[in-house]
Amino acid sequence: MPLNLERLSTLVVEDTEPMRDLITAVLERFGIGRVLLASNGNEAFGVFCEHAPDIIITDWHMNSGTGIDLVTKIRRAEESPNRVAPVIMLTGFNAASRVKKSRDSGITEYLTKPFKAEDLLKRILYVINAPRDFILNPSYFGPDRRRKKSDAYDGPLRRMSDYPDFNSNPL
């Protein structure tokens, strides 16, 4: 039985009208019931606060508020209606430094343009079916950046820096 997405609302944030129309058409083809639109990050945050969409798909580079600015507001602003809303970065930038900056800003998933419709659907289904835990500390609030869980792990400490002796690996 296919997943019914008609009750899902998605905010598309894209400054290029033809790309915004393409993404909207793809989402409607998937059966997503409500697609909200914004042409920049500042406008998008207002739409996000007013309508609280389930998923946000944003471009990186836009005038009047980038995708990074938007996710920072979603994750950190007091007026944010859902600080843990999944945000998919859909951008033409594919450099590792951009992916890392997105991840470190709280982006949930990353997809580069040009994109295949099925790849976007995979990201959407992933945030629905396998939501990630969120981490809150003074320098980061966003989805857990670790994707793999080790069955061999049986304690609270995960990083080498959690251990007093960095030279030994207890795992």
C-alpha cells in the first residue's frame, strides 16, 4: 500500500520561479496535499510561523535571507512554531564545505540540483519514516548528525573526546 501524503504540508523556499514551479509540480505528483511557497528565507519564516508546515524544502542562495538563515531561525527563534521541523536543503552547491555548513546549521537532509524526483521523495520519506533525534547544546541545535548506530555500543559515551585518555579506544 503506497504512503498517503495528502495530509502533508510542505513549504518550498526558492527564489527562481521556474525551479519553484518544478518542485511544486513534483510534490503535487507525489500527492502532497498542501504546498506553501516563499521566494526567500525572510518571507519563508513568516509563512512557517503562520502555517507551521510539516516539512520545509529550501534553496541555499537567495536574496533577503538564505536557506541557512532560515534554518537558524526555525531552530533557534522563540517564535518558531516547530523547532524540530525537518528541513531539506535543495541546492546547486555540492562542495563538502557547503554540506558540512548545512549539517552544522541544523539541516535535516541535503540534495543537490539538478535532482531526480525519486531522490526528493526518498528524502521526504526518510524524514517521515526515520526521524532523527535532536541534539541541544550551546553551539548546536538540530538533528543528530550521526546516522549509524552501532549494535556493539552499550554505554552513554560515543566520541573519543568523551574519554579521559584519547589514545585508547574503548569500543
